[in-house]
Amino acid sequence: MFETLSDRLDKVFTGLRGKGRLSDEDIDATAREIRIALLEADVALPVVRSFITAVKERARGSEVSAALNPAQQIIKIVNEELVGILGGETRRIRYAKQSPTVIMLAGLQGAGKTTLAGKLGRWLKAQGHTPLLVACDLQRPNAVQQLSVVAGQAGVDVYAPEPGNGVGDPIAVARDSIDHARRTQHDVVVVDTAGRLGIDAELMAQAAGIRDAVSPDETLFVVDAMIGQDAVTTATAFQEGVGFSGVVLTKLDGDARGGAALSVRHVTGQPIMFASTGEKLADFDVFHPERMASRILGM
Amino acid sequence: LAREKLTEDDWEEVEETLLAADVGVAATTQIVNRLRTQSLVLATASGLQLRDLVVRELTAVLGPDLDRTLHTSRHDGRPAVVLVVGVNGAGKTTTVGKIARVLVGDGKSVLLGAADTFRAAAADQLETWGERVGVLTVRGREGGDPASVAFEAVRTGTEAEVDAVLVDTAGRLHTKSGLMDELGKVKRVVEKHGPVDEVLLVLDATTGQNGVVQARVFTEAVEVTGVVLTKLDGTAKGGIVVAVQRELGIPVKLIGLGEGPDDLAPFEPEAFAEALVGNA
Ligand SMILES: Nc1nc2c(ncn2[C@@H]2O[C@H](COP(=O)(O)OP(=O)(O)OP(=O)(O)O)[C@@H](O)[C@H]2O)c(=O)[nH]1
Ligand SMILES: Nc1nc2c(ncn2[C@@H]2O[C@H](COP(=O)(O)OP(=O)(O)OP(=O)(O)O)[C@@H](O)[C@H]2O)c(=O)[nH]1
Ligand SMILES: [K+]
Ligand SMILES: [Mg+2]
Ligand SMILES: [Mg+2]
């Protein structure tokens, strides 16, 4: 539906082929097109700004190669910069030296945390682990039950001592889950938590309480690929409120460009570790930066 | 002749405010261009005046005179039927619960239909909402045919002579044609009882530019009559509805302001525009 960046840049460079070096005007015109493409992909405004500064810098210094037309050359630069930010070193889950390894999930309402708990459970099990899913969302109607159902689908155990729907203390459940995991010989604990807003101080304190109770080896920030400009505010709020060590991008099976990947990575510095690509528990993959870069650029 | 007294910085600020609220490049450009013309005509001199102008223009784009009432009264000897649709996790089930609460508060009788037979514990979640607000839920077999559940719900509501039947559906991405066909079927099957009165598309306020595509495809499938903009209690401004209104003419009818039963409010274009522009 949106014009691709290559189409846009081709227009800018019509008649420019073989010009040697890009003029400042060429670069400014290019920057405008890149800005629009990134905004249409939902990359957050402040991130767009600093990204473009970096791209301009590189474009200015670079020789226009004979083999590529200027548009292709710029795309190459943009793509490399994107992959650079999105990628870095790919990081795997850090397992604890002493079992259990604790993975805590956090994010906005409806992002896909509970489903992800099931996916992680299934994935971990396939790798020979014995995961335990822990029901610490005692707030959203039937969240405990939902987690129990996905645990069943994943063929893994669940620790759900409280009924939820407003009953029970999530911090206590989190604390007790570690002992329970040791006793029952589960080597990875996945803690599902309630959805919360970045500005909800009370619920953010609860998330910090859960974190302190389980000392997670990984805290994963779960974010919907459809999120727009709010990605930066929310990611920052979760980083300050609970802290996280990795990001999971969900609902990538849709057609959202997913510029949030760039925003969140850029402002928090935390790597995107996994991609969630459907409602079924098998719809889950490690994150591929190159695919994401092409997706953001619409290619 | 009036002369431009505002600086480029003023205009850039307006543009950034709109973009940062997810209004999108196309709608923002159009709004800013129109404002530039207006500001010349009105000889707008200060940033403060400009802010008022932005609010006014945004309100105008949102169609302040549109009918935003929800059609939830019995007619022709039948209950009103409301179908709630949208992508995964947008807030459909919660919204159904909240709407039921409002209707019950108005003294109406309501029945819920749990046509999400797919997601884990979805019907239970809806039933919990029903218990919370004091209405019954018609549900089917897990993994069963959602259209049959919806049909049953409306049939039960018709027999019980309730005022409104609210049908919750499974979240689905608009890109999944099989699931969109399924939704179309839910509506067609319900229509055997008579026309559906409202098809509400639930849009999460954090949604970026994809929201327009969602609205377009859902309305092609089931003729959306109104948008419910949820999660406006967060930091997101929900500006994507400006683009939805502008491109598709679908009015926002309600807003979601939290996870509780009373966190639902009518959409007010001017208040929304004020909040979007902020105090800056
Ligand atoms: N299409 C698609 N749907 C997904 C994906 N991940 C989760 N979902 C769906 O998104 C909706 C919300 O997922 P949940 O796992 O309940 O999200 P949550 O973050 O636990 O939600 P709360 O607990 O209410 O905050 C459900 O309908 C899921 O089936 C995904 O990758 N793709
Ligand atoms: N803060 C806030 N949270 C909301 C609002 N509306 C819904 N939620 C939360 O968003 C999450 C998802 O809501 P649901 O009603 O389950 O969404 P859904 O569209 O039915 O989800 P699926 O059926 O899985 O597609 C839940 O945690 C709700 O409590 C709102 O207006 N504000
Ligand atoms: K808001
Ligand atoms: Mg959940
Ligand atoms: Mg639902």
C-alpha cells in the first residue's frame, strides 16, 4: 500500500545516474524520502531523526559506485545501517549456572505475553529443557486459565496456585515458584505477568516486585509489531520500571512494517531476540535482522 | 494583505506533534497545508493561536457532526445485534464487557455471545465479564464453529426478548484471508435473524500506520459501522483514527480508558483533538 523506498529514491535520482558524487541537495532530497519511508513504517520520530543523520553522514562521504545507481547505493547504506542497529551480536538466552533459569515476560496489555509463555515452553522443551510456566497475571479475567491451557498445548507444566481474577498476590506466587521449580526439577521458569501501561506506577512497581522476587536471568519485553510512535515512550518506561535484557516482537505474521523494532532497539540498546509469527505455539522464531530491515524498507 | 507571521519552527512543531501522535505522513501533510492557508487568511500570529487552529482543524477532520450513537435498542420485535471485531489483543472482549455494563446501567437486558471459540480461555474470559456486569453468556464448544455460536446467541436473545445481543469474535489479523472469510460468515449467518445493527472495530490506541489497513480490510469484510479506540489511558494518542476517518469515513464511537467495567466513554472529537495536540 505504501510506496517502497526504492520507488521513492528512484524518483529522486531520475537523471542522476553516473554523476560521480552525490551533491548536498541530492542528499537532502534523499533524506526527505527516507524520512517518509521510515515514518510510514512506524519508526519513532526521534529515532528517524538520528538515523537519518547517520545515513547522511555516510552518503556524503561515499563515492557513487559505477556498478550501482545512486538509489541502489543509498538503499544499500540505509539497509546496512538498519541491520547494524537491529543486529549487533545475536544473543541467545543466558541460562543460569544453577537451575532454574528464570525468564520473566513484561509488556503492554494484549502484546502477546501469555501466548509467548506457551511458545517458549514448547521451544524450550524441544531443546531438552523442562520448563515451568508461572501464572503471575492474577488480574486479567481468566489469564491463569489461559496460561494453563497454553501450557497443556505445549506439553509443559504450569504453576498456578492462585485463581486470579483479582485474587492472589503475584509477587508471592513468583517467589514461591522458584522453590516449587527446584522441588519438581524444572530447569527453566517462565513467568507470565499482567499487561500494564508504562505510566501505571502501581503496576510497574508490582512488576519490579516480581522481578526482585525471582531475579530473572532474562527479562523479555514483549511488544506488538503494530505499535506506532508510542514504542519509544513505552519501551523507555519498561526499561526504567522493570528493566529488560531482550525484546520479543509479536504479530509479525501481519503486514505492519514493524518500525518499532528499530525504535526499541535504538533507544534501549537491548537486542531483539525472538519473533512471534502467529497464534499457534509453533509460530515462533529467533529474530532475523536482515529480514526485519527489508520489511521496514518495504522490500 | 495578511502576511505569514509564524516561523518554520512553528510549522515543524505542528508537524511533529501530529506525526508523533500516529496521524501519519499523508494526513499530517494535508492538515498542515490546510492550516497554512487558514493561518494566512486569519493572520494567525502566535504559536498559541496556531495550537487552537490545529485543534479546530483536527476536530473538523474527525467530523464533529457525525452520528456516534450506538444502535442498541430493540426494533421490529428483535434485539439489537452488535458484532465486535478486530485484530488480536486489541481489547474486543473487554469492550464487550464494558458496553454490556453501560446497557445494564441504562436498564436494558443484554446477552453475550462468545464467538471466539479459538483462543485459550476466551469464552471463559467473556463469561467472567458477563458475571461481573450481571448478564448471561451463550457459548459453544471449544474449537467449534463461531458462526453457529453467534447464531445461537442471537436466537437465544430473540427468544428471551432481550434488548441487545453483543457478539464477541476471535482476534484475527486482516491479512489472513481464511479468518476474514470466517468473520464474513459469522455476520451472514447472524443476519439470517435480521440485520446486524452495529459492527464495531476495536482499534488499540498504540497502533501505528497499520491501523488504516486494518480498518479498510475489516470494513470490506463486514462493513464496520464504528470504531472503538481502546487503551487511551496510556501514553499513546491514537492519532491513527484521524487517518481512518479521513480515508474511510468510519467514525470513532467509543473510547476505552482502562481495564475496569466503567472505563468506557463516548468519543468526543474536540476533547480528543485537544489531548492529541497537548499543552505544548
Ligand atoms: N496473529 C498473531 N496473534 C498473536 C501473536 N501472539 C499472540 N497473539 C494473539 O494476540 C492476542 C493476545 O495475546 P496474549 O498472549 O493473550 O497477550 P498478553 O500480552 O498475554 O495479554 P494481556 O495478558 O491481556 O496483557 C491473542 O489473541 C493471541 O492469540 C502473534 O505472533 N501473531
Ligand atoms: N489499559 C487498558 N487496557 C485495556 C483496555 N481495553 C482492554 N485492555 C486490556 O487489553 C488486554 C486485551 O484485551 P482483550 O479484551 O482480551 O482483547 P481482545 O481483543 O479480546 O483479544 P483477543 O480476543 O485475544 O484477540 C487485556 O489485558 C485488557 O484488560 C483499555 O481501554 N485500557
Ligand atoms: K493517551
Ligand atoms: Mg496475558
Ligand atoms: Mg477476546
